[in-house]
Amino acid sequence: MADLAGVLADLEAEGTAVDALVAGLPHTEWSRETPAPGWTIAHQIGHLAWTDEIAQLAACDPERFQARLADAAAEPYGYVDRAAEQAAERAPSELLTHWRAGRRRLLDALREVPEGRKLPWFGPPMSAMSMATARLMETWAHGLDIADALGVRPAATDRLRHIAHLGVRTRDFAYRVRGLEPPTEPFRVELSSPSGELWAWGPVDAPEQVAGPALAFCLLVTQRRNRADLAVVAVGAQAEQWLEIAQAFAGPPGAGRTPGQDSA
């Protein structure tokens, strides 16, 4: 995996890519519905702006973040939606400016986190590099929602390696957030990258295995496509179960997407 500077560079590039999707949109297009029920393009950008701001707070002021965490715990299923709804009420130009400034502040904040320090979050505490990886994952996933709403298909890049790595590392979390006991043995995961490389995790002789294109795996763990539409294969009953519940994002289990939306 890359070092922190490399992940931050890729996070910045991912933000720029999503920014390009919306920068030239007429204001009326910001109210276009996305695949997330009830969320327009403005909601998607508002959510990214809000989570970047919260991530910066976790890096710079953990005590204030804990207060936000308590608010979220009191309203686990409505807190995020309410924040997105409030952000979406802003004028598109104002919201875009706010998001851009927040992205810069977050990058600066994560660069200053001392090595070894863990940042609080809505899931397990994480390092600055893990936080940057999580922000890249969210930026890519919500950017994909925007692209779907606009009917465009962004080019897959090797920045997906960070998201795939997060998807593998969150295997046990996906079980625990559903009240299930995670498998005790590691899985083998082999993914073909957009540039043609093989990315692999886990023992080569593991009996439980997952394989497929990196793009398809990332779409699966971010729940942006239904597994039925993805060329990700599993060997072993436990690997099969994991692909049904895989979740790279913090918070309650997502509803996922219905089959037939797209394929990868």
C-alpha cells in the first residue's frame, strides 16, 4: 500500500474527478435524483462536504467530535440523512465552494496527524492513512451516484486499490455490524486492476477465496451495485456469505441496490 502522502494525493485526485462532474452543471440539475432514494446531486455533494468536515474535526478536535458521535448514536438512521438534507438547501454555487474549501482543510489536517495516533470515528478508530482511505472510498462511491444520475461512466483508475484494500480490511466489521461472528481464518482475495496488475490479499492457499475485477469488488463493498450484476466469484461457503454482506463503510448495514442496474 502507498504511504500517507500517496493516499492523500489520490484522495485529492478523486475529489477533483467528482468536482468535474458537477462544476459545470446548471443549478437546476443539482436537484436531479440519484440512485440513493431521496438524495439529489445536491444531497450527495452536501454529504461529502459534511463528512469531510466531520473527518477534519476528528483529526483536529476529538472532544468536539465525540459530541457529534453522541448525536449520531441518538439518531443512527436519520442523522446522516438530516445533515445531507440541510446541506442540500444551500445554493449550488455556495455548496460547491464550501465542499472545495473543506476538502483542502481535511487534506491539511490529515498531513499533520502524528504517526501512530488513532482518530475517533463512527466505526472503529483509525489512523490518518485509514481515514484518508475511507474518505477516498466515500468520495468515489458518492461520485458514482452522481455519475449514474447524469448517465455517465467515469473511467476506472488504480486509485481503486485503496478502496479494495479497505473492503478487504473491513471483512470482520461487516459481520459484527450485523451481529454475526466473523470467520476465524483469512480469505484469499485476488483482483485484476484497471491497469492490468493483480492485487492480492491473504494466504495463497486459503480455502476461502474471492476473485474478480477490482472495479466490481469496489462496487460490491460500497454497495453501489447488486452482487448479481457483478463478476465477483467466491470459493467456499464463508466467502459466499461475506460477498452477501460486504460493507466498507461505517454505520448501519446499507440496503444495497436492486439487481439489473448495471454490470462490472
